[in-house]
Amino acid sequence: MRRVQRLLRMLVPLTVLCLTACATVPPDIEPPKISIANIAPKDFSVFEQRFDVQLRIQNPNDQELGINGLRCDIELNDKEFGNGMSGQKVTVPRFGSEVVNVEVITGLGSFLRQFQELNKSGVGKLRYRLKGTAFVESPSSFKLPFDEKGEVDLGLGQPQQ
């Protein structure tokens, strides 16, 4: 009997903690829309490549979002490209947008696959998928997942006549 009581004393607070954690995202907060604004090479070595990636964060909410960091994974043409993190703090105004700088790291194999695919296909469009988590500190502290897809015209297609 004492074992059951001890177990219940431990389970009840854990259950309450779990339910509280799930309820911390305010119900009226929509996830931000995040897209790639720019990618620039930063540092290349044999085993890894680093890129400066600018992400545009759009806030579809009627209140500002204070974001104190994010992490993301990038896929290009349905293949893993790289991942990155940023600890940059930014306040995204209500119905507004801001740009965050993220260092994205990719390995040699991933980089070569993307380069070969681009050369082989000759297609002037690049599809991307950007997924990750934004860490929001205001109006309260919580995590907002995001998963966005987009397409970039590289201008490499056939010339139009």
C-alpha cells in the first residue's frame, strides 16, 4: 500500500507538469511564416561548408513576437542540405516581419549532391523546405514549430524567345 501511495505522490506532480507544459502555447498564437531571404557562402573546407542564411520571419498575429532564437533544417530539391541555429534576439511587430541571420552548416556529401543535381537537371528553379523551431520569449515563453516550403527561380532556365 505504501508503494502505491509513493508512486501516486510521484505521478501526480509529473502529470500536472506535463499538462502545464502542453498548455503554455497561447491558443490564439499562430506560428510565424519563415522563408529563406538569402543564402551566401561563408566558409568552405573539405569536410564542411558554412553559409550565412537570412530568414524572413513574418508574424501573422495581432501582437508582437519576441523571438530569442531558432533552429532549422533545410532541404533543397527534396534532399537534406544542412542545419543551423541562431541566438539572435528579434522583436517581430504585429503583422510585420524581420530578418534573422542563421549560420547553416552542411557536410561535403550533401553539398556535392546538391551541386550535381543542379548541374544534371539544368532546371532554373530550386525547391526548398525549411523546418524547425522558433523560441518565443514574449508574450510568454514557448516554442513555435514551423515547416515551410518554397521555390526560388535561379534564372538558369532556357532563354525565352
